[in-house]
Amino acid sequence: MTRADGRAGVLLRAAGIVTVGLCVGAAANVFSDPTLPFATPERAAVKDLIEWQLEVEGKQASLEDVYGAFQEGGATLIDARSSYAFSRGHIPGALSLPVSQYRASAESVLAGVPKDAPIITYCSGGSCQTSIQLANRLAEDGYTEVRAFYGGWGAWMGAGYQVREGASP
């Protein structure tokens, strides 16, 4: 056996190992939750990138999740928008905790909410990211089941779901 034959054998084995590794990784991705995309679009919208990151982190709440929580009480809904926006319209039963007033109001607003209770935050949707900021602050303060509804108030209204006006939940 020549030296070239030895190198070719090593390269062939290495290629085989890489191929097996790629196949195992692809198979693991198919069966994982959430799956990771094999390719990203050439120009991903900011909304898509944010929703993808929330999904990967396990913090994404869908419109269906929020509607289910509204109907069944499966999570505490928290509106991160301003008090004025909340009074103009909000998801019935949602608590108002503007992210800008978090330090001053969190303790009183969250008084009856256990640290391990499911919580879903929302804001206006679109380019608004205060729901994510609020979810991160809640997580930093020890709340363990926090997710953000990035579609927000715009998606809720767009679906034609029930709304409530005024300062009370």
C-alpha cells in the first residue's frame, strides 16, 4: 500500500463519518421540538427573526395559546402597553403592567400570581417589543413559565376576539 492509498482511505473514512453525523443531526432535528430550519430566507423579516428566537427559547405564545388562556384561564395575561392604551382596549381579564412602570408596579400587580404560574405577556404587536422586554424582566425576577405573544393586540383585534375597555381587567 502506497502512502497515497493510505491518505485516500483516511479521507474516505472521514467523509463517511461526516456523512453519518449529518444524517444523525438531520434526523434529530426532524424529531425535536421546535425544529431548526435547514436554511433561512435570503431576507428574513424582523418579525420572523424575533418569533423564531422566541420559539427556540421556548418563550413563543401563539394567538391560539392566548385565546385558550382567555377562555379557560390557563395563564395570566399581562398587557405591557401603556395604561392609556390598556384603558382604550385590552384582552378581557388581562392585567396591566406597562414595562415602563415595571419596578414601581410589579409587586402590586403580580401580588396573587405565583412564581411558577403560566404567564403570557403581550403588547401592540407589529414592531412593538415591550411584551418581550416584560417577559424577560419577569423571568429575571424568578417567574418560570413566562411566554410572549409577539402578535399582540393587533393580532387579537384582527381575529375579532372579545375586547374590554377601561382600567380594570
